Amino acid sequence: MPVIKQAIKKVRQDKRKTAMNLKVKKAYKAAVLAFRKKPSAEGLRSVFKALDRAAKTNVIHANKSARLKSRLSKLLKPTEKAPKQTVAKAQI
């Protein structure tokens, strides 16, 4: 057990931060699992939101968030994705 006052405070802070980080981690994992079971555009939006929040608070690395978003977005069928806009080429 810590004896110094600041060390005691740090234990309290770490305990609180661990609980908050676990909550964020469980939220993004649940969102990913739900999306894998039933992919939809709305589900993808919620997964992106959960992953961005986890990356922003350093629960997971930003590159892991990007990698998961990339892999999950591939699960949607092309018809469900937003239509791509084609740019007409100007004829010279």
C-alpha cells in the first residue's frame, strides 16, 4: 500500500480511470460484435462513433481504430453504401 499522500491519490485516480476505460472498451467491443452479427449502415455509424471515442481517449490506438473501421466497412454490401458520385470528364 502506498504511504505518501500523492501515491494514495494516484491509486484513487487509477481506479477511477480503469473503470471508465473499461466502460469505453466494452462499449466499442459490443458495438463491433452487434455489427458483425447484423451489418447495416446505421450499425456502421454507431461502431464508428464508439471506435472514435475509444481512440480519442487512448483506450485503443488510433491505427487499431482505423483498421477495424476499414475491415467492418467492407462487410456492408455495395448497395447499402452511399452512392459514389462520378465526375464527368471535360472533353477537350
